[in-house]
Amino acid sequence: MPSPKILLANRDGVLTLTLNRPDKLNAIDNELASELLEALDVADSDPGVRVLRLRGNGRAFCAGRDISAAPTDKDLALVQAIAKAIVGSSKPVVAAVHGWTVGAGLEIMLCADVVLADTGTRFKLPEASLGVFVTGGLTATLPATVGLARAKWLALLGEEFSAGEALTWGMLYKVTVEQALDAESWRVAIALATLSPAVASQFKRVFNLMGMSDFEQAIEEENKTHRRWPS
């Protein structure tokens, strides 16, 4: 029986979801995306889960979409459904990223509420250089996080950047040494789990409503762009 591509661990009200394709740097294929989406949907209705924590197994958080096959409409739908599930979840979502956090991996990270990275994390948005368009609500989450001008050149130029730069630009809550990332992200998750679920949910909802009011429109426009994108 194949190994699950999402590992789940629920302790003290924190559900840790670990991307588990370490041999592929946790690149997203349909199976991983489907498992992650199902886990997010189940967790949102589970009163025993107060906080979600996303992490990656092995040397990277996520190296983006698996490009061993051409992208399909299903790929787009799954990545967008994951983004909407994270942003729309009633539970705070903590992302602990390390190694390569690229493309769709970066898109998913930006949907989280609190993001931590270790000092060796490297980020990149290579879509424009690959001749494909972004998805996952990135056209809303990226400018909401780093500002419109910086969002444009990060997406268009696709330049690699560091955890230190991501912290300076507002993408991250904290940067830790590699050995401390798991413990520090756990500390943050536990702190969030001590809040009243109703309080945490409403803070998240209203901040996202005001700070990313165009998120749903971004998803719609990204869909339209993908449908008319030159082949």
C-alpha cells in the first residue's frame, strides 16, 4: 500500500499536516493535493482541532507543482480549492516552511495566517519564466502581503529570494535557525490553540475580509486567465 502523501498528527488541539513526498521535494501532484484538501475540509468541522499547522517532510516545504506532467484543469481546481480552504478555514493556520518553497508551495504558504521559516529557506515564483500563470489566489495574497509593486516584480522576474528578505517584506512572522523551526512553530500553534475558538475565528475572518477582500475575485480572474492562456 502506498504511503500517504499527507501525514496527520493531532495533539493538544493542534492538527499538524505534513506534506509527504520527500523524494520529490513535496512537489504537488493530484494525490497530494486531494489528500491535503480532504484533511483541511475534515479539520474545519472537527471541534477537537483548534489550529492547523502545515509543514513539509524532508529537505523542502514544497517545490511547487509536479511538472512531470502538463498542468490540467483538475490541477488548477485542486490548488485553488486548497487556497480557499486555508483562507476560509475557521481555524488559524500556521505554516512552517524550510528549504525550497516555490510556486504553488509559496502560493499555499501565503494563504496561511502565521508563517515561520528557517534561515536556509529559499523562495521563488518561476511561473512567468515557465510560460504558465499563477493560481491559488496569489494575485490577491501576494500584493496584500508585500505591496503591489514588489508583487509584480517577484511574479514577473521570478528571482530567488531568502528568508531574511521575505521577513523584511512582511511575508513571515519569524525566521529561526533550522533546528528551532519545528519547536517554534509548535509554540506558536499552541499559543493560538489557547484562544477562544470563536475569538480566533472572528479575528481571522474580519482581517481576511478587510485585508484580502479581493481574494475570491482573484481566484475568478486567475481561472479566466488560465482558460484563455496561450497553449
